[in-house]
Amino acid sequence: MAASGGEAAHAGLTRLLARAIERRDPPLDGPFPCPYLPDRSARHLTVLPAPVFPGVYHALMDLNFRRLGPTFYRTRCDGCEQCRMLRVPVDEFRPSRSQRRCRARNADVVASLGPASPAAEKLALYQRYLEARHDGQMDGSELELRALTAGSAVETREIEYRVDGRLVGVGVADIEPEAMSAVYCYFDPAESRRSLGVFNVLWMIEESRRRGLPWLYLGYWVAGSPKMSYKAGYRPCEVLGPDGRWTRPSHPRNATDRSGSGSPAPS
């Protein structure tokens, strides 16, 4: 079947960027401790394409890149290719039984999507989340929180989740003309029974469907990392192989609620 005009243009842009990155051969950052697999080191290849017009980031995601502030990076670690981009085909997604239960548990949650804006209640929520959920890799500072959205070269939005006006969670998403990308999610650890990380992904899938976006990208899937392997629980899903081809993993669902959309650096 022939590709549509939009698909052909996207494929052409992806090939163009791949050639440009290969020609420039950017230097690698690191090594530094791997945030996903124990006793491993990681390295990043970072690029700052200019101009970043709509569609560029989508093409970069198809080359295994993620956004961090104004830059884009992908892992290039010695002897390891475990960090693979994962995406969900929005129109084909069907929630599992546990995901449907999660949606029902959060029927009282009011979600609002808007521009990223700093607020004291968000910082306090972020710090409580890190204290309960993370292992000291992040410091919980206001600067760190702002880095999720500040200087973004793409359309970046926040989703606020509230119950009776009280902020219980925040999701961060990048939006492209043909895709949405989940950046991060943090939530009130006292509301852990709600599985707000899972609810955030389910909400993004529905928002992508409402906007007519074919894909939701969930960042890196790391098969050997419990912190990241949950992403394959949103079915069907596709994983970008080292050869640049998308394939659908055949293993059973595993939608355990971790962060809901990865971590800010890297995800």
C-alpha cells in the first residue's frame, strides 16, 4: 500500500535528519551512571537542529531521540542498545481490564491541558513525589522542575489533574502535528491507589485520539528495567529496533504503575 503524502513527507524528513546527524557526528556526553540498569554506564548523543519546525521532533523520535529542554538526545552506550523508543497506535489501543479499573477509580479527576506555568503547589507536589518515589538521582529543585518545560523548542503543555480543586498530579507532554509525546508525570504519593501514572497515559491516549493524532510516544522502553518495562502494557504498542524498524512485542501486558511516562533525564 502506498504511503500517504504526510507519511511520505515524514519518512523523507526522517531520512534527511539521519543523514545530517551522521555527517556531523556530534560528540558524546558521559559516561555517567545508567538510571535504568544497575552497574551500567550511559552516554548520550545530543543535537540541536535549527530550525525546529513542526514535524522535526516527530522525525527525531523515529531516530530514537528524546527532548531535554532545548536539545534532543539519544542513548549511545558502550555494548548496550536497551533504550528503545516505544509508541502506541492511538486508534488501535484497547485498555486492559486493570486500565479500565484505573479509569473508573479516577472518574472524579478533572484534567485540564494548558501552557506550562510555574506554581508553588506544583513544586511542593513534585518534591513530595520525588521523596516517595525516587532514589536520589534528582534533587527536587525548582530549577529541575522547570527544566521539564523551559526552553522547549516544540509545543510543550502541562496537564493538571485535580480532585475537588486540589492538585493531585501533573503530566507534561510535547505535541507534534502527527504525534504526542509523554515527557513526565508526577503525582501525590498519598493518592497512590489511584495509579495516576497509568491514568495520565490513558488520558493522553484519549486526548491524542480527540486531536486526530495517530501516535502517542511513551519514551524509552527498557526491557530489563522494572521502572521502564511497564510501558509495554499499553497494547498494541510498537518498539523501535536498532535497525530503525518498528515491531510489536508479543509478551504479555505489564502495565504496572511506575511514573506513568518515564523520567525527565532521560526518559
